[in-house]
Amino acid sequence: MPTRRDLDLASLGNILGSLSLIEVIDGGADYVLRVFGTDLAEVSGVELTGRSIRLMPEPRSVAINLALFGGVVAARLPTRVWRPRFLHGTSRVDRMHSEICLVLPFSENGHDVDRLLTHSDLLAAATPNDGVVELPLDHTPR
């Protein structure tokens, strides 16, 4: 499993705005967004850098992220999902879209996941039944 030092954010260029770097707290008891991409903040209508995911304004997002991140920490493997995305802000209150989200685990000691990197690709359509759909790493829904 790669370490955080193996990640060169500068090399990711034009996708930096859609990335989040998340610190895993106490083996997954909580998750703190150390970096919340500018594109994500703009679309979401909220800036979450430095905040726990438990402080997200949408309870459904908190539940989805706790389950998703907990699964990645437990399995210690990358995952890719199609999930609901709840947008906020004065012009976006409770508008729902979806996103393809890739979650990559990182570990300083080679075993315990202590960081997660996510990439979110926003879609204009909702997910089926407002649920989370696990995807193979090489599949995109149409």
C-alpha cells in the first residue's frame, strides 16, 4: 500500500479541484478532510477543509461516507462507487445529483490505512433508488 509521501499532488494538475485528502482518525472512528478540492467546495456550496465528515450539512452524506470510507479502511483496497451527491448553498439546497467516486487508501506503516484520497466526478443524474452502487475499477455507468 502506498504512503502519503508517495503521492505527488502537483502531478495531478487539472484534477486537483475534484480531489479530497482525508485523514483516518482512530482506525476509522472519524475522518477529517485535510484537503477538500475547490471544485467540490464550489459544487457543494460548503468548504469542508479541516472538518470532520460528521460535520457535513447533509446527514445522508455523512452516513454514505462513513460506510464507504469504513469499507475501504477495513478492506485496505481501492474502491469505486456511484453514489448520491447532495448539493447545498443558496441556489442548490437539496438538489441531488450523483458522482463516480474513486477512493484510494494510503498507509504510513504499510498495514493500517491512515489516509484516503478521493476523486469525484459529478454527474447530472441521480443514482438508482438513491443508493450507492459499487463499481469495478474499470466501469463507468451510462
